[in-house]
Amino acid sequence: MAQVWKCSGLRWSADGPVLVWDGGRRSALPWGKRVAFAVPETGVRTCTGARGHACPVGAVVPGRITGARCEECARLDRAHSVAADTIADDPRPYRVYLAWFGPGMVKVGITALERGPARLLEQGAVCFSWLGTGPLMAARRTEELLRAALGVPDRVPYAEKRSVRSALPGTAAERATEVRELHARAVALPGWPESLRPEPCQVTDCVRPFGLAGSPAAAGEVVELVPGGAVRGELAAAAGPDLHLAVGGRGVVVLDTRLMTGWELVAPEPAEAGCTFPVREFRRAPDGLF
């Protein structure tokens, strides 16, 4: 009987991306590592539950959603989420940040100080800078101030992030320009909470940690995992939850690892090559950009 694994998602460590599996097993993902798995013909994607608890009904969830939770478990998970603004009494210090994903794509957000840059790596931020540190509600008020005064969103869709990764400016200084400009405008705004300590603009560039420098442009993205499908490729780059896999016969394909959760996965057959999951090809504009 084939060994079965269930993926808990992609995490970022000081050494790079790591796939985490149910039961605590971790698979480091150095560049060039072969990534290969399949979904059994009889496979069904089931809800991953919420807050460490299994879904009480073992609900079946669609293949194309990234959360892998049924409506009830998704509601329970967000009921205890700082990102959903449902927690107001967290005593931990928080940081406000500016994150840049590509030209014209800057967002403002908050993350617990103790998490360091992990939240930025998980989102696929190409570069970022801290804005200030303080209590949760002060950080939240500052986030809202910047959204209203500067028109900076608190979310950038992953599809948009992927669409510009192959057309990023060539130097770290060029990539940092928008963050530096917005940081200067942000700290000059009146109305900052007194309990939030401003931080100087120090832009961290993640192109090298993500492996994007010199990496081939992606040709498409996996839309969903399906029973009987498989993928086999070498890791060319990674950003946020995305693995950029060099797949034989079709170039680099982006796999959002959140699509892996909820499935029972097995090793592919030796004869299987490439990617047999549905892939959406990226459309290229005449100037070569996506």
C-alpha cells in the first residue's frame, strides 16, 4: 500500500522554504530539489478544520479554494484572527509594515513583533520596511490611517503578485523606491498614535531569499489538484505560498501550496513526468510582460 501524506502548508525558516506535513514532519526545499507527488484516483479533498481541531463533519471542499476549510470551520478560524480584526486584547507588541510586490503594488499591514519577517515572506513580499512598533490597537489605527490618507490597500491578490514576478526592476535600489517614498509620506502624516514608536526606513529585499534572481519566468500556474493528477519538477524559486517548479516539457509552473492542503498525497508513478494537474497559462503582452 502506498504511503500517504497530508500537507499542512509551506512555512518559511531562516534557511528558506519548508513544506510541513501532518504529524510534524518537515521537508526543506533547497533550490533544485525535486518536488513530486500525486493524488490517488479515488482522492477526495476534505476540510482541514480550524484552530487545531478536525472538521466535525469531515466536509468535502472544492479543489480550487486555497483555504481548504468548509464554511463553518472558516468562520471559526477567522473568529480568532488578528487579521480579521476580531482580537483587541492581545498584549504582544506589533509592527506596522509596508510591503512591495511589484510596480504599483504596495500594501500596509501589521504583524506580531515576535514573528520577525515571517509574515512578509509568507505573503511573498519582494521587499519591505517596518514603519513602527507598539500595542495592537495602536498598530491597527496606524494601518487604517495609512489606508485612508495614502490610499494604500491592506491586501494584494496573489494572482497580481504572480503576474509581475518575471518583470521586476533589476536592482534592489530600484525595487525599494516606492517603499522609501511611501515611508517618508507615512511618517510625515499627523495623527499617529502616541504609543506607536516610528521606525526608520530600512528596506529588506527578498529577491535572493526567494530565488527569483535569474530564475526563468513562469509559464503558468496550477489551477487545482485533481484525482489521478500528478506533478514532478525541480524547485526554481519560491515566494509566499508559491513554488516555482521547472517541469519537463512546459517550463516553470507555479504551484500554490495552499491547494495541496486537504488532499491525501502519494508518490507519483515512475513513468509519470511533468504536470497533469490543470494549468492556466500566463498570457503575455506584446512587450514580453505578463
